[in-house]
Amino acid sequence: MLIRLNKYLADCGIASRRKAEELILNGQIKVNDKTINKLGTKINPNKDKVYFKNKLVKPQNFIYIILNKPKGYTCTTRKFKKEKNVLDLVKIKEKVFPVGRLDKESQGLVFLTNDGDWAYKITHPKFQTEKEYQVILRQAQHDIRNLEKMKKGIKNQGELLKIKSYKLHSPNSITLILTQGHKREIRRLFEHFNYQIKQLKRIRIAKWKLGDLPEGQWQYFQPK
């Protein structure tokens, strides 16, 4: 049976489908002895051999981890000197990558996995995956109309930033639900109205909640 090359790479835990497409376009993938740089390429996993950085890749057992990310940690597979990374918190022999990234100063629920196909379904905008956040502002939010404007959408740097819903708990404590994944989306929305965020914490992605998992700790889970 033929399958798309980007899906096969995701099944091998190399990257999500979207990231796998970048690897293909950049000429980093070989099928048998031929470098592939065309999207939509299909392979026969029973006959064809696929290489990433000249190393044979094969489907593997999938790992799924929930992590309570502390502030000050980056969510990336790239590591830099003197920078703390979420992968440093998870001491396992298998290679995993972050899903549902948070910026360095944010905290809360992050997934780690080697299942690129599942990561694609969680992160791609077309699936409209809900992500829930707790926001604590440095000053009181006096104008509820600004939150309503966030629901309708705010144009920023060529992107339409918006929230799906909100719940105001106190003048400076808000719970938000998003279904988009623009970079620093919540921070950019509040900056638009000159509000400063004191704490930004993700507490849910889809049906999975952070619960009482301690900060900096992680646990395995099975999504299927």
C-alpha cells in the first residue's frame, strides 16, 4: 500500500507532517538512493527505504507525555547554551519532541511525543483543537468590551488573532479558550490593549487537562 512520504516520516517520529514537508522541500530526505524534494510523494513502506540525514528511519513505538512546563524553559528540539529546555526535564532514552509549544515565559501543559501524525492532528489549525489558558494580569481589566473584541478578532502583523471564549473570574484573572496557534497569540492580543500579563498558564489541550501535576513533573498517557 502506498502512503505519503510526510506521513511515513511522522510515523517514524522524525517530525510532524508539516515539519516533515519542510524537510522534504529542503532536500533532507532520501527514498532509496534518490533525494526527494517534491511534496505529495508516495512510497511503499514494505519495499522502499527512507533516509533522514543519511540514516535509515523506521516506524517506532509511540510515546505520549504530559509535562507541566515551568517558566524559563523553551519548547524546541534545538538546544542553546545557557538556555533551559523542556527536554531536559524528561530523562528517557527515546527521542521525543514538544507538541503545543509555549513561549519561554509561559507555563503549563505541554505534550512530548514521537508520534508526528498525532502531533499534526493536535496542532494543525484545521482541526480547531481547543487550548485553555489561565491569564493573570498585572493590572485590573476594566473594560469587558476589549475581551469581546478579542472574540471578533484583531489584525496584527498580517494575522487575525482571536479567542474562542473567555470567563472573567476577577478584574485581573481570566480563563481563555483558543483554537488557533499563532505565535505568542495571547500576549499579542493583550499587548494590543496595553495590558501586561503577569502569568500565563495553559491548563488544557483538547480533552487532556493539566490537573494537579506538579510544576516541572511529567507523566505518560495514552491518547487513543
